[in-house]
Amino acid sequence: MQKLLARAGVASRRAAETMITGGRVRVNGRIVTELGVRADPTGDRIELDGELILAERPIYVALHKPRGMVATLNDPEGRPCVADILKTLGVRAFPIGRLDFATSGILLATNDGDFANALLHPRGGVPKRYVLKVSGIMKDDDLDRWRRGVELEDGRTLPADVELIRHENDKTWIELTIREGRNQQIRRMGDATAFTVMRLARTAFAGVTSEGLAPGRWRYLTRQELTELKKTYGVPKRIPHDLPEGGGEGVNTRRAEAQRGGYARSDGKALTRVQRSSGPKGADQPERIEDRRRGRGAMPMRTTGKNTYGR
């Protein structure tokens, strides 16, 4: 039952187990509290808190979270959240992991709980690549210290890949890849080494990049991306033969006014149609890291409708 709830996009499998043991799930009108109970999603009536649960087609999405947005489905303070982007999918989906309010970049979302759990589990060591600007001039010894691991209040960080991009007056741009996900880890690494993080953007997660995605936009993961994820992390368990394509507009912010794109539509059970983005080919393509190393900048920044890089 917990697998069915996870696949329906209700919650992760672990959260679904808590829902079941808490007596919130009914199968054919009978409350189920045992985790070993089986059900047939095509023939049994499954309810959570009295609401009918319909099996949804699994979806796998990459989105570009802008700065100034909470990476959750709701926020008690009323701030913008990624639900504003995901609602245009037409089906339920939840973000995989978090990015803090002031951090922009790639964020994956899905309604497949097993997929999310596999990418978030510490033993997976999923790489997360960032580009950041810190105050101060980082020298080779400073970079090596980050590579070896930085001592934080909750223990030393794992070894990281660190590469200098450039110095900019009294600031330093670096590219950092970590394989753990502690809360505010990179900002705390900066504070612990006297290099305050001023700008931070995640450019890749588990090999999926933000290239071509303007802030506030989303796209479906490609068959090639899903194949690589399955090969490396074992998920998704099954790659649908008829994957939707394209992407769409999520939310407009002061930093990103997304061009109109395609939307995934739903009848409540499964996706029925996808329109490809109508944006011009090559629009909103960020510069490559190789370009940034040549001094053209290091972080996406929205100005007049195209991705540029600068301070």
C-alpha cells in the first residue's frame, strides 16, 4: 500500500507508511493500518483522509527555481514557492530535496516516491554542482581546505570537487560539487572558513543540468537522462515508453519573465496531451562554464529577457 501511495504522488514511501499506521487510509471502505496490505489500484477504491486516490502516470521534471522562492509546496509566511511552478503541470508533483530561499538553480520534481527517495538517500552520494561567489580572495590552500572537507558544528564535510573560475576584485568565483545535503551546507562552509557566500546557484543535480532553463520554467526529463539515472541510481524502476516532451512556463518573477511555453494537461488520472514550447530555438540558453572560466562571468542573471552573466 505504501508503494501505491508513493506512486500516486501522495507522498514519499516513508511518509505514506506513517499515513497508513495512523489510520488515514481506507481500502474499499475499510481502514488499513498494516504496512503489508496489498491493493489493486485499478480495481480497489483507495482513500486518504476520505479523498479518492487515483493512480497517476509517473512524471519526472526539472525546474529552475529562482532566487526569492521557497522550495516547498506551501509556505506559512505566504512567500512564493515552487508549487507556483509545478501547478502548471496539471498533475501532483513534489520537489526532490531543497534549495534555500536565496539560492537559485536546478531542482527535480516528481510524483514517484521511490525515485525521490533513491536520489535523496545519503548512500547514493548524488553529486550536486554549484557556482558561487564568495567574499575574499581564495588561494590554493583555501581551495584545498574545501576539497579535503570543512569542519562544521555537525562534523566535517565530505571531500568536494572545487575549481577556481576567476577572481573579481576582492571576490572569488568557484565551481563546487558536493555529494551530501546538509542544511545550508555551502553557506556554512563559507562562514567557517571566513569566505562569506554572496551568490549561490545550483547548476546540476545527479547529472541533470539547468542549461536552457530560464528561472521559473520547467521541462520534462529526457529518455536519455532517465536512462542514465536508472543506470547509476536504479531509478526510475521503469521508464515509460511514451514519455512526454517539452516544458512550460511556471511563474513570472522580477528576475525572470518566462516566455510562453507548452503545458502538460491532465484529466485527473494521467497526462493526455503535451504542447511543445513555442519559444524560439536556442532562447534562454545560458553560457557554458568554459565561457565563464574565460572571464565572461559565473552566474545566471536575468536582465532584459535573456540569460546573461555578471556580478
